[in-house]
Amino acid sequence: MYDLMGRTILITGASSGIGMAMAKLFSREGARLILCARRMDRLMLLAEELRAAHGTDMIALGLDVRDRRQVERAFQVELPQSFRAIDVLINNAGLSRGLDPLQKGSEDDWEEMIQTNISGLLHVTRQVVPTMLSRGRGDVVNIGSTSSHEVYPGGAVYCATKHAVDALTRGLRMDLVATPLRVTQISPGMVDTEFSLVRFHGDHDRAANVYAGMTPLSPEDVADAAMYALTRPPHVQVGEIVLWPTAQAASTLVARHQVLEESVPPDESTWRNFYELKE
Ligand SMILES: NC(=O)c1ccc[n+]([C@@H]2O[C@H](COP(=O)([O-])OP(=O)(O)OC[C@H]3O[C@@H](n4cnc5c(N)ncnc54)[C@H](OP(=O)(O)O)[C@@H]3O)[C@@H](O)[C@H]2O)c1
């Protein structure tokens, strides 16, 4: 009964990973889509695929969420009228850069993370939520992380941005409490996407090492969690879903297959800090 049929869903960061998996799932469920990202070529290919598979009504918006003026123009000028009644906003665009200790960190990397993960989410939310309020309905889904609740060595700035996403999610829920709008956060642990490739500036070997010997979440697992939240009845507001891979119990506690095979039953040596593999 509470399905996605005909609902207009805006996804930031739809050109890859979790955002792309959501676009595919929601398209299959009959939603109308607004796909946003900087890489328009990828969005066009995705749009073509989904139109052919499900006849999805959708639009691709080339958008850098860091650029406030560009975001304002996109929503106030470029978005066709027929796509302005947005039912669901998925704030997914985000990235990590680098894994250096804070004292050696790159200020450019920090700025990019802060501008994308915090300012970008705010810019889009500021444009979309008032239109939801004027229509008396809407869902905001922020993609947080287990890093919204934990920190790990070398990840201070990324974790700070995801802690900020958590604060913004909870604050927005408070600000909207007297309205029918719902605010949800999905907080995954390790997910196999382009995330690590972006973190390590395109270093494929280093990125592959992050997932070596364990089964991470798939982007489809995260899309499935969002689907659960969005299909609850209107009086149910899913606050947060935290998703861990079974082989991960903390940011720095990951069981690797080859280690498990060597030492049964597991003891302390079973566990390796997954960032040890970066060297
Ligand atoms: N993978 C994980 O282990 C993991 C775990 C927890 C949380 N997360 C969160 O999940 C979200 C999605 O990441 P992912 O894992 O799917 O990584 P991904 O495959 O690298 O996808 C990131 C998406 O964000 C978009 N993006 C980045 N900067 C942008 C900008 N300035 N403007 C617009 N779009 C931008 C990218 O599109 P363009 O480059 O085309 O713009 C891409 O579509 C992020 O918020 C991330 O922090 C990931």
C-alpha cells in the first residue's frame, strides 16, 4: 500500500555506488526520478538504461552540490515544473579523501569533504524542504555512515563530516516535528562502491585492499534499507538504520577470510585493523 509508485525521488550522487543502486531499485518500483551528479555522461547512460527497462519518467541534472549558486539555479530555474513536486530527497552525494593523520593531512582534501558532505547536503536540503512543506508531505533520507558515530585513525575529518550529517539529520527532524515530513538516516559500514577509489585518488590496488578477504555490503543492501524506511505508513518515521557487514563490528575491526582460515577458533590475532592493509 505504501509503495513508491509515481513518487518523485531526487537522488544526489546517482552516477555511482549507493545512489545508482537506489535509482535502479526505485525505478523498478515505479518512482519518477531526478538524478543528480557532476558526471552527466554517466547519468545519461543510467537514464537510458532505466527508461528502456521500466519506462521510468526521469530527468538528469548536472549538479555540483558544493556550489550554492548552481544548486539554487538548478532548483529555481532549470528543474522543469513537472519535476518540482519532490516527494523524497536522498542526500547521498559524498566522499572521503585521504587517510593521513590530521597533522599531515591535505587541506584541499579536508575542504572537499567538508564542502561536499556538509555544505552540499545543506544547499540541496534548503532548496527542497520548503517545497515539501508547501505540499504537506515529504521524506528526507540522509546517507550518514557508521563514521557518523565512530572515528578511526586517519579518518578524523571524514568522520567529523559524517558526525555533522548525524547532527543535521536529528536537528532537521526536530525542526520538522510539527509537520508531516519525515527525516531518516541510513548509516552503513563498508560498502563496495567507488568510495575507496575516490579516497585514494584513483589508486586501484589500495582501494581493492580495503575489501580484501571480507564481504562488504553491496550498494543494493543500502538501497534496500532506504526502501524499507520509505515504504512505512505515514505515522512511522524511521530515525536511523545502521548497517554493518557481518564481518565488521567497528570501523577498525574487520574479520578477513584468510586470517580466519588460519586460526580456528578465532582469537585476538583473527582481527586486523583494515587500515593496516593500506601500506
Ligand atoms: N562506500 C562506503 O563504504 C560508505 C560507507 C558509509 C557511507 N558512505 C556514504 O555513501 C554515500 C555514497 O558514496 P558511495 O559509497 O556510493 O561512493 P561513490 O561510488 O564514490 O559515489 C559517490 C557519489 O557522490 C557523487 N558526488 C561526489 N561529489 C559530488 C559533488 N560535489 N556534487 C555532486 N555529486 C557528488 C558522485 O558523483 P560525481 O562524481 O559524478 O559528481 C557519486 O555519484 C556518501 O555520502 C558516502 O560518504 C559510503
